[in-house]
Amino acid sequence: MKKHFYLYFLLMLAITLNLYGQGEWTLLNKPTTKDLIDLHFLDNQQGWAAGEQGIILKTIDGGESWVEQNSNIDDRIIDIFMLNENFGWALANFYPAENDTTYGTIMLKTSNGGDSWEQEVFPEEFLYTVVFFDSLKGWLGGDFGTILGTTDGGSTWLQAIIDPGPGAQYPIQNFKFFSPQYGFAMGGKFDIWGVIWKTTNGGQRWTPKVVGPEPYFDMHFKDSLNVIAIGGDFDLGSRRAQTTDGGDTWAYVYLAIFGQARALSFRTETEAWAPLGFTGTYMYSLDGGVNWTDLYTPDSSAIYDLVFTDSLTGFAVGAYGTVLKYTSPLVALAPEPALVSATAILYKNYPNPFNPSTTIRFRIGDFPGGAGGFARLEIFDITGRKVVTLVSGNRPPGEYEVQWNGHNETGQEVSSGLYIYRLRVSPKGQAASSAETRFFEQSWKMLLIR
């Protein structure tokens, strides 16, 4: 039973890494045992995470270390937004307890990067999301379609105009703006309606539109017309909605993936990720959010928020202080070169997965300055350590085939796991070890199961 589970785990990992040759999610040291609900990064290095019992954490080294900031509250922080390295806001709901019947929202504000946080209380009002354009102009969203705006940094808040219609009074969970004038609010009620509100005058007036039966929690602008929203239900799973006309009409799709998608972030123009919360999974799309596949997080921890700061770096947070980081691998999978048909090609190994051996094929073509080339075929483990060199020397043009039997340079068996095989080719007489002499490089991943 244990062996079957291990094989399944390796297969899932192999599928994940082969699909995402550019990088992978890894666990960082947990800075706390409290649940982390929301995060906000300004760049690859500086970010904040917040969650249970009023915890706020800050990192300035890309998540390698975190410093806890004093929020002076014990309530669960559900949203944190940082405008820049100085100004930021966070929201926490509080509820009746024992003899205290008060409830509402505490908004925290900092002007010094979180070294200190001021409090503002909104009694008998549950607010779920906060966003600011600058240090003065911002928006709050919450229960009963509440949208509050400020132009003086929060000294005063005014209710925006909400056009009447179905779903207008349902909870608002998030804001996303394409420009200071044009943006959306999103939310709804479980098992009733998902609602998306649109503004074209800077948030002064909002028009609601019902889109499906479940609430939405996040959104991504591909451009001003093409927008994708994501959400879902605890028991019925995740959904998406997409518009191609700037929100005038929406196409709703049930994804049939268990879990509640509460965040959405695009790593590239076509690759997107969304955490699924309590299921211990996240889901990804490789076609701009049309089709999705779910997979387990590295240790099956519940992940509640996720963000990419660029195509090479991402962060995610979740239950019991879990922090994940997406980074490019030590041995990168090189893209297929433009001259592949004239110079060389590395084929995918077969079989894969394999035990005890696999066959690796490659082709050498004509390089500038002479026929054939100097070829080096090497195998690395997933951490980037070289395991064995299979080929190293000049090769004339032609097709080649090499077997690897799962042994390292000294002839010892290596353990089950993922391995990278890489082919580098340069003109004859020049070792294929530097970018200056290398004309071809390509890599693939393979899975050894003992």
C-alpha cells in the first residue's frame, strides 16, 4: 500500500514538473503555526502575509525570513493591501462573544510599512475587501452590496451608488480595476447567485450583473475587454466566468473541480494558478484560463492565497503557517532552439516512467565550421546535482541512442525520483560548456521508479 502511494506521488510530481519545466512550488520554513489567509507582495523580495489571531508578517528577502508585526488585535485578518512600502490597509471581522453583542469590522492602517498599525472600527458592518489607488483614494466592499469610497485617506467614507437589480445587495468579496475609471467588484451568495458589479466612472456608480449560482473571489484582466473571474462553492466546486466585451456579457462555466477557488494569478499570458483552500490542492490552466487541472500542494496543505510577482517567482500561503514559493529550477529546461532542425535535437526518453533502464535518443546535424559537433549528454537530479555523464565527445551527423540504467558515475544505483537529462552541442573541437561555444541546448525530465 505504501509503495503504491509513493508511486502515485511520484507520478503526480512528474506530471506537474513536466508541465511546468520553468519551475516548481517548494515549501519554505513556516514562520508561524497560525493560518495565513491573505498576502500581498510589492516585488520578488518584499511582501506581507496576514491571518488568524491578528497575525501580520513581513518579508524583505523573498520569504526566506519573516518578521511579525504588532497589529494589536486578536481577530482573523481576511484581507491585506499594500499600496507601496509605506502605506497599507488590512481588514478583520469581529463577532459577538459571551456578554459582548457588538460585531463589525476593524480596519488597520499603516504609513510606515507595518511598523505600527492604526485602527478604525466599522460597527455592525462586515467588510471583506479593501483597495487603494493612492494614499487618499480607496474603496471598501462588504455585506449587502456595501461599497464605500474615500478621497481623504479614510477620514471619511461615502456609500457609492449601486444600480438596483438582481444581486445588488449581495456580499462583495473583492475589487479589480483595469484603470482608475474602469473596474469590477465581485461576490455573491453561495447556492444562490454569483454577482459581478461594473464601474466606468471611478467607482462612483456600480451596475450589478448575475453570473451563475456561486460567488466570485478574484479576477484577471487580459486586456480591457477580455476578463476572467473565478470562484466557487465548498461542496459543488470551482467555477469561472469570462467576458470578451468588457463585462457587458459573461460566459459561466462549471469546472467540475472540487475546492473553492479564492484567488487567481497568471504566471504568464497563458498559464494561471488558483488555490483551492481546504482540499489541499490548487489548479492550473495552460490556455489562458479556459481549461483547468487540479493537483496536490507539496504537502497537501490548504492554500488560501497565491500570487505571482513575475513569470519566475510566486508565493502562496495557507493553513498552519504554510508558505510556498515558486522559483525556476537550478537546471533549467532550455527551450527548443531555432536551429534545431539543422543542428541537433534531443528526443523524449522511452519508457518514461522507467525501471530499470530507459533509452535516450538524440540527433546531431551540421554545425557552422564543420560537420557534426561536440556533444555532452548529462543527467542531473532534481536539485541540480550531476548524476552521470553519458556522452562527451565529437560526434558526426547522425542519429544516436544511449541507455541509462539508473546508475551514477561510480556505478551505484540511484534512488527513485525525478531526473533531468540535458544535451549540449557545440562545433567540433569545442567543449559544450559555455554560452559562447554552445550552439544547442535542450533538456527533458524523466521518472525512475524502483
